[in-house]
Amino acid sequence: MTIALRAAFRLQIQIIKRIPDYMTHQVTSPLLTVVFLLIVRQSGRTELVPFAVVGPVLIGLWATSLFIAGEVITGDRGSGVFEALVATPAPLPALVLGRVAATTLLGLVTFAETWFVVVVVMREPLAVPHPAIFLVALAATAAAMSGHAVLMAATFVLGESSRPFQRALSWPFYLLGGVMVPVALLPGWVQPLSRGIFLSWSGGLLRDALAPGPVTHLAPRLGVILLLGGIALAAGFLLTGRMVARARSIGTMTYA
Amino acid sequence: MRDNLRILRHAALVAFQDLQGVYSWRSWIVEWLTRAAGQIVFFVMIRRLVGSTQAVHFLLVGNVVAIAGRSIFLAVPSTVWERYAGTLPLLIAAPASPVVVFLGRSVEWIVDGFVSSVIALALLAPVFDLVLPWPRVLLFLPLMLITCLSVYMLATFFGSLALRLVNGRNLIGITMSTTLLVFCGVNVAMQTMPVVIRTIAQFVPLTHGLLGVRVLLDGSPLARVLEQGAAELGVGLLWGAIAISSFRHFAEGGRRDGSIEFGS
């Protein structure tokens, strides 16, 4: 299991290095940071700078998973290696998780980029009153992201193409997930839906860690992020297992 | 001339066949339009977080126009599809200019971008209480068409670059459409931007078109609208010339060193 996980991780890193398209969201995140920061600056409400930091980080993390990790299985099916992969003794969920983890790591690069743009390029002072909480929240977010990416990979393969899922789960999802605008400012009827998206919890906690006031209910909020990520991971594993079992039984492992 | 028009028509037919492969009517409405509206509302909601109703309208108009750019920059990957289809060497070898084919084979995104912006304005203006002055709002249509054509010229230029970096086609297209959000006064008023950015923006498609739409909707004299529309057209022609030159350079370079089918 561990060997498969590590091998898959290394493989995905190699793939990412070779395909410039996979760096798309690492290139666009700094641009989005500039846009968000200019909007905040123009409004004169510099206390909202943490929003302009957390937004691009979460978008970068999510988009990287959506467009790379989400295509792990569909890509392998398309290139004809999926059959061979399933035939190996290595457990498929471990292979998917290893590749997804490498993608999440790439998504976290946007955090360093955003920080650089805000502090060095835009010369905006950015204090971190709760550094430990910020790092723990970021780690929990990355873990939950990996869980969701496994679910994406397992779900996208059910459709003819990943594109419909990717379109639906991008900007409308950033809005619903409160990555820039807190859920409390969204219409009331949307809020219960937003609460079911881990990004809304992550965004709130990361922003609170960058604000001077005390961070309340830390443990339960972290718990919700990890719980939602865990549920997604379990669902992803379950779906992957069922998909493989069904494909084996009816002989549709690759596209007919 | 007649031959070029015939080639352009056939390239456009290929473009619309491609579009049918990407979307059905249902999926265009459910997937693309929802995604486009999601992006526009996302930015408008930021102003709800920080500012006034007037600022909401500024962002709404800016992002309604800019969403066309997001569609039109799909011309970058669709230019590269020619390479995947294996038709690129044939196009280069044919007696007709491949430039005409490349200028026509992604026009579906002009229509996609234009229709997306028009529908977005019609649907979202009432939601965010933006009053559309009648009948002058009808001028939004030709102004938007000029803007889409102008952005398309920039996109085809980057398509010519993407032919040299096939695995970076989406990176180039998405980066450029995001760059428009920074440079063209979409989310922040141009006068608050640094002088360098303001100067560069004068030569970037979308800037003048968007400014034209803003002055159109705020009731300014129509002469100012026409002025911005003409400037947008001029910038588009400039990028069209650059795109043609870049495609020619690619074709001639490929013929010379045999690299047409062996780029990265």
C-alpha cells in the first residue's frame, strides 16, 4: 500500500513537470490575487486584505485538483493504461490517492505565490496573528482537498467527459463555497448548501487566523473540515471500487 | 479574394462543427452559462463585501463584458486542435495561405463570447438593479461585436504561439483571459491603476470596448461611445496584423526546418 502510494506520488510529480498546462492555476493565482487586492484597496477597507489572500489560495487549491486530480482515472482510461493498472496487485485507491496528494501539493504552491504577491509585489503589510492555527487550518484544508479530489477522480469517470463536472464545480462553486465572500453574506437559502462545502469552513478559519481577534471554536471547525474531507475520501474509495468491479464484470474497463 | 473568402467560410464551418462537439444546446445553457454567471456574480459579490451599489454596477458591467474574453480565448487551444487532428502539415503544404484557415477556424468562440455577454447582461442587470437605458442600450450589440472581434485577434495571435507549445495551450489561453481582468479596467477603474498599466492597456483588446459600454450605459454623449468603439476596432486590427505575421512566421519557419509536426 505505502509503496504504491509513493510510486503514484512520484509518477504524478513527473507528469506535472512535463505538461505546462498543469501549471495553469499556479500562473493565474497571482493574477487573481492582484485583482482581489486592487478591489479591496480601492474600497479603502484594508482590514479585508486577508480575504484577498485566502480567496486565491483556496481557488488555486481547488482548481488544481479539479483540473488535474479529477482527470487521473479518465486520463488513464483515455490513454489505455487503466486496464494494466487495475490488473496489477497494487490497490487502485492507493494509486489514486498518491497521485491526488502530489496534485494537492502543487495546489499549495499557490499559497506561497499569493503571499509573495501581497507582501513583496503589492507591498501590503500582512500580519499573521495566529500562525500555528493558520498552518493547522491549511494542513486540514489540504487533507480535505485530497479527499475531495479522490471523489472527483471517481465521479468524473462516470461521465463521457470531465468538462461538464469541471465547469459546474469552478466559479459557481467558489461562490457557494464562500472562498472570497463569507457564507453569511450570501442569500439565506444558499447558506445551508454552503455549509456542506468544506471550503466555506476552511475560508472562515484561515481568515480568522489572519485577523487580530481570538479564533473561536477551533476544534469543532477543524473537525468539520476533516469530517467533510473524510466523507468525500470514503465515497471516492467506494465509488472507485464499485466502478472497477462493475467494469470487470461487464468488460468495459476501457472505452469501447 | 474570392478564394480566401471561400476558405474562410469552410474554416468557419469546421469551427461550428467543433463547437457542436464541445456543447449541445442543453449543455451550453446548463454548464457554460451557469459557469459564466457564477464567475460574474462571484466578482459582483466581492463588491457587496466591500462597497456600494454603484461599485456593484461597475463590477457587473466589467465582468459581463470580460466573460466574452473567457470564451474567445478558447481560440488558443482550438488553434492547436489542428495539430492534434494531423491536418497542420497539409495546411502548410497547401497552395492557399494557412493564415486564412487559422483566422477562420476558431470563429465559433466569437459567437459564443458575444452571446454569453449579451445573455449575461440581460439576465443579471435586473438582479442587481442596473437600469439599461432604452433604446441606446441596443448599441451594446455592435459595440460588443467589435470588442469580441478585437479580443479574437489577440487570441489568435496567442494561438499562433501555442502551436509552438502544444502542451501549454490551456495555460496560455486561461492566463491571457485572466490577464484581461487585471489590465482592462474590468474590476478596478483605470484611473486608479499605475501609469505603466494604463499605457499598456490602451493597446489591449477589451479596454476600449469596455469603456465604450460603460459610457453607453451611464448616459454619456454617443460621440464618446463611438470614439471608444473606433479605438477598440483599431486595437483589434493591430493585433490582427500581428497574428497574421506570427502565423506566417510559424509556417515559413516550419517549412524551412521541418519542425511543423515536431514542436514541444
